[in-house]
Amino acid sequence: MNTQALPEMTAEDVVATDLDYMLDALQHELTQMAGTSVLMTGGAGFLGHYLIQVILAWNDRVDATQQIALTVFDNYARGVPAWLENLRDHPQLKLEKYDIIEPLPENMPDFQYIIHAAGIASPRYYREHPLETMDANISGLRSLLEYARNQKENGKPFHSFLFFSSSEIYGDPDASHIPTAETYRGNVSCTGPRACYDESKRYGETLCVVFAQQYNVPVKVARPFNNYGPGLKISDRRVLPDFARDVLAGESIVMLSDGAPSRTFCYAADAIVGYLKVLVRGGAGEAYNIGIEEPEISIANLAKLVVQTGRELFDYEGEVVFKKSDERDYLVDNPQRRCPNIDKARRELDYHPSIGLEEGVKRSLIWYSSNSEAEDS
């Protein structure tokens, strides 16, 4: 398909284009899931934005016997986003306010798929809420794994479980392990300001492997590499939303570092395709890097790209300004490089991300232009 954004493209056009792209790439996976019930935790967050919408878009295109029933658990700690509120009345979507760190409801219905995406992924917010971050990645995960185990032991059909881990489990790899493969064991601080997130994701992966090996639970692990795009709230405090907020406010982009650390950035539509491929095709107890391998770009050069794109789209006149953060731990344990090796996902899952960074940034800024306000929490 043609992935070039048009100058007159709206936020609605971006979402529609992305949904078409995902549906085309996920024909096999969604066909496998047809007629089943899915539980997703943390559906009001960034990952839920397209995970929910692509399933509902599938439902709108197939007959009733092929539709996927989707239940979402979320504590709505950061509010209910407008896009989710707009979907509330969809006949195959059930929204429940529920905190996954609490014991599961006694009347849990039968689910054939579980997607555990509940948790705090923004460094700003998980440093403020370290215990809640760990509880979602450990206690909440354990409860869901026990549920899946019981389903199988009681002879009920249960097809797959997806745990969202993180590329942060690799810590700060040395140059010999860039791009980073799933076999790399990590260079991670267990006591630093990011440890609540990094180490709980690592322990969560261990839980998944144990349940796969000991109880034959078909649990798979996705390791996201710097996803961005529609659904990532402008108040999230990650790099792309921060840059977008400055552009849309007509202010210069303020960098609170020298911008030297480098990353690859995977657009949301490509990322969601990868996650559903892990869910359906992944091996039990296996972890998969989901991201894009190039370009690996410094944060400073990313800011310059956002400035250039803002000028093309909105006649933006700001610049990139470098300052120093007042936050003591702002850069502690911040990885210098982050770039995935996705050979395993390409080989085993038929995963082939194709939306480039320039196009992804353009679509993101267009989307943010209509989603420029979001609740801080």
C-alpha cells in the first residue's frame, strides 16, 4: 500500500489508514482469533489504542460468527481517553474499571486469549509510582497466569497469553550487542531509579517461562522497542509526545540533555502488528523483540526531524534548545543506545515493519494536532 501521508490528511485519516494497514498485515492472526473471547488489561493506555480498534475494525468487516469479543480491564488511573469513550457502545466491547493488582473477580468468564498490557511505561510516571509499577508486572501477571493455568487444567479452551515486557530488560548494552538480540542477558541496575520497571519486567518474564515450562501455559513475551504514534498521550512525558507538545504550542523544543543517546523508533501500527503476531504465532515461553532496526537516530537528530516536519505541516518556527534538567535522577541508567535485532520475529512470526521514521513522525504530528490535550497524572 502507499504509505505516503497527504498534505490534507487529518487525524481521522491517519487512524483509518493505519487500521487498513494493520488489518491487511493481520489477516492470518485475526482469522485464527475469530469467534473467541479476549481479555486485555490496561486497554486505556497507548497500546490499547490500536489493539482495541483493530479488533473492532475486524468485527465490523466479518459476520457475527467470526467476531472477537473483547473485554478490557483498566483502573483508569490516568483517566478515560476520548477515543475509548467513543467506543464504549460497540457491541463486542466490554469495558470494566478494575485494578489488576487486586485479586481477580470470582466470576471471571472464560477467555481464550489474554493480553496483559496493564502497567506504567513512562519513566516519569514509573519513578513516581514504583510499587504500583512492580505490582502490575508481578502480582497482576501472576494472577492472570494462574487463571490461564486453571482454565487449561479444567479442560477449557485457552489459546494464548501475551505479556508485554520491555526492551529495558536489556539495560545498557555495549556496542558489541547492538543491534540487540533476544539472547543478550542484559546490563541492568537492580537498585537504580529505573529498576522498579526494568527488574519487574525481567522477573515477569521469568514467571512466564516457569508457567510455560511447568504448567504448559501458552504464554509469550513481547519486548517493545520505543513505540510511538497515535494513542500515546501528549502528556505521557516520553520524547515524541514532549516534542509534539512544543511544536503545537509554537514553542522551541527544549532538550534536557545533549541528545546523544540513540534509539530506533517503531510506529504504532507496525508495533501492534508485531504484538498480535507474537500472541498468535509465538512459541510458548519465548520472547520476541518487536521494533524496527533502522534508522538508529540520536535524540538530538530526532528533535531536528520533528522541527522539520512541524515546519512542513504547520509552518512551525521553533528551534531545538539545549538545557540541563533540575531532576537529579533524570539521566541515571538511561541507555545510550537502543536498537533491536528482529531476525527471530521476522523468521518465526513473518513480521516485517515497513513504516519509516519520517512518515511515522508526520502521521504522529497530524494525529497530535487533533489530540493536543490530555490529562496529566
